[in-house]
Amino acid sequence: MTRYVAFLRGVNVGGVNLKMADVAGVFTDAGFTGVATVLASGNVLLESGTDAADVRATAERSLREAFGYDAWVLVYDVESLAAISAAYPFAREVEGSHSYVTFVGDPAVLDELAALTAGPDERITPGDGVLYWQVPRGSTLDSPIGKTMGKRAYKSSTTTRNLRTLAKVLAR
């Protein structure tokens, strides 16, 4: 069995409001074991004997059936998530800034996002299947990167978490 983290995109923001206890129930009913949620932003720890692609497909199908929304999920084994977090290339805690990791499931989308021009005081750099991003507080949605990542075209292949959330997920 492999321990995975499933990141649900757009949960409890923008109109998709789900109770994490209900989400955990859907994952358990889908056959996953060791299911636990972390925070209310759609972070699910689970165990499965299948690969990440199968976990993603099962999770998306199960969430769509249970809640009737267009569910998008990105899945990583815990060891990969720890390596992604450890590789964050900027100072982890910068006064007045948010430190993010955008998980990208499509290499072409990662290339496209990595080619964007960052705004003032905003920093981006690609990693292994992720875009590392640091942006001033209060500018996340208005920054060039934030505006682009918020577009509908990226919903199925991206989701963003801050480093503090990743630390909480990894601590579980």
C-alpha cells in the first residue's frame, strides 16, 4: 500500500462547498484506506494499492458522483510531496509574502505557466511537476501569475497550496 495525498481543486472556494467528513466518506466508500482530511481546503491523505493515476481517476469519478460537481484532483505519494516541499527554491517565510506550490498535472501547462512574466516582487520557477511561486500578500489574485492560473483552462490540471498547508499535510 502506498500513502498518497489527493489535492482537490477549488474546494470551499468559488462556490464548491464540501464538508471534509463527507469527502472522507466518499474516499472510504471508493475503497481507499487510512483516509484523513487536513484542513477544509481539500487535502486528503489515503492509502491505496494502485498507482497515482488510478487514485486520481477513482477520486474524480467518486467526487463527481457523490457531489455533482466537476471534480479535479491531483495525487502525489507522500515521499514525492516531501521532496517537492523540501525543494522550494525561495525563502520559505518572507514577511508580507505568500509562499506557494502550484501542482501541475500536464507538462505542457507547466511549460506555459513557467514562461509567464512575474509581476513586481513576485517570483516563479518551475520544479518537478510544480511551479514554485512567491507573491506579496494581497496580490495573489491580481498578480499576472494568479490571474493566469485562475483561468478555466487550468482547472483540470492545476491546484495551488501554500507551504504551511503542505507542512500540515506532511505532519499527518
